[in-house]
Amino acid sequence: MAFVRFADRPAFRNPWAEFERIRQGLDELSRTYVDKGKAQNRTNVYPALNIFEEGDRLIITAELPGVKIQDLELSLEGETLTIQGKRDNKQNDKSASYHRREIESGSFRRAITLPIKVDMEQIGAKLNNGILVITLAKASAATPRQIKVSAE
Amino acid sequence: MTEQELKIQEKKTANQGGETTKNETYFAPHVDIFETEKDVIVIADMPGVASESIDLSLEDNILTIQGHRAPQKQMGRILLEEYESGHYLRRFTVAETIDQEKIEASLADGVLRLRLPKVGPAQPKKIEIKIG
């Protein structure tokens, strides 16, 4: 045990100083996490989605490489949009010996609640080169209505 | 067996030699590589790339896969952004001798499939030693 001369000790020790130090450390930690995520919303549910709002339309895009059109299923119930499907990346060749395996096979299902009401009659979905683009039209109640101001 | 749930795989930025002048992101596509008796097959996930924007080259045993995405048009206000899109680039050193003339590539559903046929192994020549 090291000897500490009485005179070396601070005259008054703030009992909360340690807590303050921990708090600062935690703040710093959370800041670095935010920087890493670039303020993006990370999710664990496949597929990752981007959603855009353009005028009276809502556009949802997803990257779905290797998913065939017949294996993809979309449904809209109320305000819940469900995207589900599967990807089969199995090789029939038995003699194949793998060098790298990074692509996975499996099924996926994701349900999202749409931020606004949409018109059930006007839904378009396209799958092109592995990119899914869903175009939804906002319900007439959700589209901004111009209000005319008239002078009396 | 497709019961397994698919997970989101993080996109890794590709390592280019040197920086590009344009501020564009290159991602390393996820790949499967396997070898059969006759060929080496490379499968790469490159969603959003049209077949005419894929560049492939094999030089000095280095296979380069490059895919350019059409510039994205601005699609209004972003409500949710869970993934970034960019170009694709990945390089591999191929150990086997490949018959460059017979490389085949096909693209379907955003997945590139390359078939690199191996050159038949050179038959070791037997040298007979005659004892005179």
C-alpha cells in the first residue's frame, strides 16, 4: 500500500465527482455510436427499406437480390404493409467445394405500419434487377388540400 | 430447406486502390465462390445494376468485378433510410488457371453469376532415363 501524506489529499473531495465522471463517459460512448450509425435507422429485420414521400405518393424501396417475383408476396391490410418471400441460393452441384460463402438462403417477412393512409386501389410494385419499388398513392384525405383565401 | 430467416448483412465499403475523384460509394458485394471439377463459379449480389453496367476483367490472375448503378434520382423527402446504395467493386486473386476466352457471365434478379472454366491441368511429362 502506498503512503499518502496527509497534505497531498485534496482539502475537500466532492462525493459526486465520480458520478459526474461516469456520466461524461457514458455521454461520450453514446455519441460515438450515433456517429457510427450516421443517424441512420438500423434494423435487424430483412429487408432494409428506404421510404420516400413525393407529392401525393409514398415510395418504398428495398434491395432484394436473388428473390424471384414468384417468391415475393406483398399485402396491405389497413395501414400495415407486409413484405414476405424467400431466397433460394442452394446449388444443385454436389461436387462443389466452397471457397467463400457469404450469401444466405432463407425466408423473410417484414410488416411495417405506413406513416399515412393510402389509397388501396392505387398500388404499384416493381421488381427490377433485385430492387423492389412499391409506389403507393396517399388517400385523398391525406393529400394536402389547397384552401382559398378570399378577401371580404 | 428455406426455413432459416434472412438477416440483414451489413454492407462493407470496397477497398479501392486510391481515392476516386467523384464522391461515390463503392460497396463490396457479398459473394459465394465455389469450385467444381471443371469451373470456378462466382456468385455476387449486385442489386440495382443493369447488365450493361457490369465490368469484368481478369488480368494477372486478378479478377475484378465492378458494377455501376444508375445515378439515383431524387425521390422527394426521405422518411426512412435503412440502407445506402452505391456502386460495387470487388477483386479476387484466382489461384487456378482460367481459360479467359470461355468466361461466361449472367445476371438475374440482381445477382451476377460468373463461370470461369479451368484450363485442364498440364499433364506431367514423364522423362525416361535410359541407362546406356
